[in-house]
Amino acid sequence: MSHVAVCIESERQLARQGNSRKDRGPITLAVRSALILSLAVSGCTTVRTSPDYSRARPAFESFVIVPAQVVAEEVMPDRTVAEQALMAERISESVSLELEANLRAAGRTVILASPEAGSTAIPELQKSFARAAEQILKDVYTSENSPHFRYSVGESAKRAGERYPSQAIVMALMNARVKSPDHWRQNFVDSATQMALQGSGTVFSRSDADLHLAVIEAATGKIVWFNTLSARTFLKDGTTPAAVRQMVRETFKPFF
């Protein structure tokens, strides 16, 4: 009997092999940098809290949820990567809905923020958070509670608070990549051919996602809680609304 060997091919490896992109969206450089750095923490949740966490968390009764900044990409059969704006919007909506559901279930008051015409408060807050998240992902922490975990979104939190009064702000960054249906079907053909000819085959991943959540003290702009979860799926599409909401639920659970 032949030995069946299984190896895993990540879409991140595919991206390095064929990294041409189509349809680039308006995601800021800071967001892209943070999401690229997220690859280094793949495979686990990584909770980080600031020295202010134990003081601030019990007082958080009202939250404003800022729309998640999402990069959504589809890998084509030729291994080019195309950004998908509609997918990004759908994922961002799923993130907000699940955050809202979790907070309301915990008895918290929730406001859903949205960018408004003529106002720069939310976009500025999103940019500030992306820069802070980039630095958090660069730094290394050996424990959940570190006296050196001191990050802030600065005055942008106060400006957003003028429009959306709350005690805490919840923010998210997410990167999601999924194979196109044609690419995914071709993977099955390739794997079956390998098994028939060699007695071993490649198990291809279907999607990869990295989610970063943060809770910010609205009055000070300090990031008091931060968590990352990275997930890879092999048969199911990890970018569906149900899959995204489950990922948010798992990432946010340690906060409660």
C-alpha cells in the first residue's frame, strides 16, 4: 500500500509566487502594512492589554463600533490577485453586526458609526488605528499584560466622540483572501492527478483570513485591548458572512 503524504499549500505562498494585483482599492498604506505584518502571527489568538485595561474595562458600558477596514482579495487561476470591493463591504458589515450582537448580549449600549459626507472624523480615526495596529504587530510581547503596551489613536478618538458619544470604541482590521471557483476546482484536479500518479497529493487551502480587533478608551484614545486571530480553511469558504461572524465571535470572546 502506498503511503499517502499530505502537504499544505498556503495562498500566502501563492501570492509570493505570483503577486500581480488587479483592481487596487483605496485602502491606505498603513492598513496594508498592518495586514501584511499580520501574516507573522498566523495560527493563534494573541491577546494584548495595556496597563489601563483593568481600570478601564469595568467602566465600559457604552460602545461605538467603527466600520472595519477590510482588504478582500480573490486568487485567480493564473495566480494573479484581484481586490474585491463588494466582498470587502460585505465582510465589513458582517464584522460590525457580530460585534454589535456580542456587545448587546453582554448588556452594553451600542452605536454603529458610519462615515458622513463632509466629516473626516471616522476616516481620520481609521487611519490612526491602522498606524497604531501596524506598530503593535511589529512589536513583540511575551505576555498578555505588559507595562510596555502603550498605544493610542490620539486626538482622533475625541473628534469621533463628539459625533458618537461613548465610553469605548471598537475597531477592526481584516485581510481575507479566497480562491476563485475555477482556481478551486483546478486544485481538486491537480490533487487527484498527483494521488493517481505518485500516491501522494497536496491539500490546498481555500481561504485565509486575519482579523485584528481593538477596544479603545474613548476619552483618552488609548488602546486598552487588542487581539488577533488568523484562520485558514480547506473545504469551506472562510469569507462567507457566517464564517466571518464566527471569526469575530472567537476573536472578541476573550474581552468578555
